[in-house]
Amino acid sequence: MRDPELDELRAKVDCRTVLERDGWKLDVPESTTHAVKFRNGPAQIIIVTHEGRGWFDPINDQRGDVLALAQRLTGGNFGHARRALRPLAGIAPTLTPTFRDRSQVAPLDAGKTWSWAPALQPGSQAWRYLSGERGLPAATIARANDAGLLREGIYGTAWFLHRLADDAPAGWEMRGPKYKGFAKGGDKALFWIGQIREARRVAVTESAIDALSLATIEQWPEGTAYVSTGGGFGPPTAETFTQLLPSSCRLVAATDRGQGGDILAERLRELAAGSCAGFGRVRSSAKDWNDELRGRFE
């Protein structure tokens, strides 16, 4: 039987208001008119859709209406959700800036832009950033550069190529002394180095710099491919994983320490259960693998 009060709460309570009241922060640069991103610290993300009536978690694929959101936040049942939502009926969210609609932005021609961008050169700004601030050995930088996986952007920014299963460029992680982001208009798929299609072991990190750091720490063992999701796990990432992972490989979650890393590791465990021969997890002694690499030389 339908419950009139639940229907009314679904109609009158805005998910954005619920998140604001729970202390979540609006991420304006990463939001659009139809997909408003909220953060609760560095590890938790919820994107609100349908003008405040729906939401989803891009890390673990949880989604639902405002009642499901209240249950997620309170950890309770429908009764707890009712009590939490009743005072919020009809209250508009406080922050409702006008966003640029990304549907009006021309999609990135990743292949053309990547081919035009210069590769790194020893001594260039991006090379110095990776070797100096990030502590990557010259041999590691050269290995990734020679594989066609690095480019140099403005202001000393290093670009790390994300590819689809057919090797087509999809986008790139961007890291530099004053910038951290992803190519606007591009898609997070996978950054990988090594022969992933024939790999016996596939180690997955949250950034390309961490992937290169872990490879350096492990001294590039034969049969291991090092992968970065760029901190996301959207449809292009999942589809690329599904097409590339050998059924005989062992998938290893080498994610950061913290809740975000735990969530991604669990997602990888689920992926391995249906696609691979095994699953494992390795943890750095520091916050992430680049911190551990740098700590070894301090």
C-alpha cells in the first residue's frame, strides 16, 4: 500500500537541503545544473540529480530518492527517515548558484589534443616537478614518457593519459605545483603502464603518480601492470576494466589509506569476484604510495 506521508516527503524535501543540514559542502567547480556535487571531507561524495529529487554516490553506485538519502545519513529505517525529513519539507537549499551547463561545452577531442601536447623532456618544468616535489626517479619518468603516457601542460603541469580498452585517449589526470584536476570534457577511464592484457597481477591505485610510485617501490616486477582510476569509478572505468582484465590475473587494491580507499577497494573486490582469478590488497605505511616513496629518501 502507498504511504501518503512518504510520497509527500519525496515531493517536498530537497536532497540538497538534507545534505546541507547534515554538514556536507557544495563543490561548485565540479557541479553542473543537473548534477550538483557535495563533499563530506575528502573521501565522501554525493551527486544530487533531478532538481533535488534524486542522488547517487559515484564511488560505490549507491543511489535513490530523498528517503534513501536520509537512511544513508542516519543509518536508520523508514521511521528514522520520516522524523529526520519532516522538519525539512518545503525548505529550499541555501546555496543554489547558477552553474554552467556542461552539456553546452564542446566535448574534448582527446586524441587530437594529446597528440599536439609535447612529451616531457629532462629538465622541463613538469619533469622537475615529478622528480623534485614528487620524488619519482628519472628512470621511472622516462619509462612512462617513452610509453607515450606523459605530456607537458602549462605552468609545469604533468598530464597522465587515461585510455579506453581500444587504447583510444579518453582524458588525462593533471598534476603540477599549483594544480590538480582532470582534463575538462574528458572521461576518466584508466591510466595503466605495463602489459595489462597479459598481466598476472594488476595493481590499482587512485592516481597515476601513486601507480608510478608503487611500481618504483616494487621495482617493476615482471607480469605486473600498474593502474590508476584517477580517483573515480564511473561507467568508462568499469567498462574498460571489464574489457581489459585477464580472467587469470590477480587484482590488487593499492588504494590510499582512509575511507575513500576502503570504498574503492571494496568496489575492486566485487569486480574481481566476477572477472579475475583472485583479489588482494596492499597498503602503504604512509597516506599514499607517493608519500611512502618520498619518505624512503628523506
